[in-house]
Amino acid sequence: MNYELLTFIWFVLLGVLLTGYAILDGFDLGVGILHPFIAKDDRERRLVMNSIGPLWDGNEVWLVTFGGALFAAFPVAYATVFSSFYTAFFLLLTCLIGRAVSLEFRSKVHTPAWRKFWDIGFFLSSFTAAFLLGVAGGNVMAGMELGPKYLYEGNLLSQIYWYPLLVGCLTASLFALHGAIYLYLKTEHELQARARRFITKLFYLFAGLYVVVSFATFLHVPHATENIANYPILWIVPVLNALAVLNIPRAMHLGKPGYAFFTSSMVIAAFATLFSVAIFPNFMLSTLDPAYSVTLENARSSRGTLQTMLIIAVIGMPCVLSYTVIIYWIFRGKTKLDSNSY
């Protein structure tokens, strides 16, 4: 197979893996963000946690697979991304561990103080993880201070300015909305009614941030629209993105929450596609000199490596998809508490 085609295929596969993670772990993180606000007593908090209990660890498989695939297919990009975001990724890993520990430890001791401590940990780890993913995406979109040999010459403060922070808020609001729709599907009675009200409020928050970030991107990141300008067919991506956003309240108004959840998943997929279109053919754009940018061409592994990995992916991806479908089918329906619940 042609080397350039193999490279492009792996760029697309990485996008698929990252999109899968954002959709599946996105509602997990959204549930964690809503946990202290949407649940009014201990029973409801347990219901909220148990709605993602059988799923959250399997959803993280997509992130692990993405990291492994990036390392093998584009080692230069892997090294540059992880070294540039070392502090942020360390904090992200801490948050993902903190979420897991909060889920597992909360029900070990039956005292209000103990459970409140882990409730706070569950919220903080979920919100911070979602926010950091957005901040990282905003920095990659805008470009970073990469110098010779792809070494990052900035610091943590260089990554925390208004644009990445806006993208972080947008990401957290989208995941919270995604999580609220998921909770509406998984809960009943008063908790479900409360989730419905949160969906409306979160949609307005997300829609407002969506408009603000769109204008900010147009002004602050002009290169993000270059590929769309060169290939007008790509306008279909932002158009479908906007239509998907508007379809969320429509689906809820029609009484089709499953359709609304599918739509919010498509919003996340459209954002991931827009992100890929905006940065292509770069992984990381240097703001110091374009020659220092990490591109598909200078970051990729050998042709033989990419071809061997593609064979493995053809075998492995259906396994991951099958596992995901089976788990979701087994744990379909409303969340119930039993002796094995968190």
C-alpha cells in the first residue's frame, strides 16, 4: 500500500479512537460533573454513580488504545505532545485515577463525612479531566511554542490563556450536557425529571459557549479554516455540527431521549472531525517557525510498521467494538441498586 495513503489512514484511525473515547467517556465525565448538583440524597447519588459503574473502565480502553497507536504510528508526535503537556497530562492521569478511586471507595464506609469527601473527589476529578482535555485541544488548535528538534520552549503558563480556557469550558459544558441526557435515559421519577431540567439549562450554556468559541476560533486561529477554504466540500462538517447542536432540544421536545443522546454523540464526533480538519496535516503547529511543526510526514513510523499495525488494527478494532456493544447491551435499561452497587 502507498506510504502516503497508509499515513492518512492512520491519521483517520487515530481520530476514530479519540472520537470513540470522547463520546463514551464524555458522558462518564458529564455524570461526574453533575453528580453533586443533580442528586439530592445518598440514594440518588448512588444511582448516579451506578449508572456508569459497569461502563467507565471499559470506556477508558479507547484512550489507552489511542495512546498506544499514536506511539507506534507517529512516535515523534507522541513524544512531542506528551513532553509539551507533561504537567497537564500528569494532572489528567491523576484525575482519571481519582475518579476511579472515588467510585470504588465511596461505599466502603457508611458515614456522611466519608461519602461527602469522595463525592467531592468524584466531581473535581471529572470536571478537571474534561476541562483539561479541552485546554489541550485549544492549545493544539492555536499552535504552540515548538523549537528545534520539536522541543517545547514554552511553559505551563503559556498554555493557560483565554482561548484554551474557553475551549476547556466548552468541552466541560458539552460533556455535562451529554451526561445529563444519559442520566435521563438511565433514571426514573424525580431524578429523571431533574435531569430533564438540567438538559435545558446546560443546552443554553453550551450553545452560548459554542457561538463564542466559534467566533474566537475564526479570529484567533485563522489557519483553522484553511483546509475548509481549499476544499469546500468540507463545509459539510461545520454545517452538520450546527444542525446536530440544534437537534438536541428538538429530540427532547419530541420525547425521544435516545435520539437526543445519539445527537449529542454526533456533536462530539463533529467537533472531533472539525479539530482534525483544522490541524491537518499537522499534529502540532509551531508558532515560532512553521519548519518546527510536527507533521504527519516528519512524525510517522516506517511504511512497514504502519502496514503491520494496520493488519493488527483490522483484527483488533472489531474486538473492541464487539466488547463495547456487548457491555452496553448487558447493562441496558434503568439503573437499579442492589447489594453489589457502589
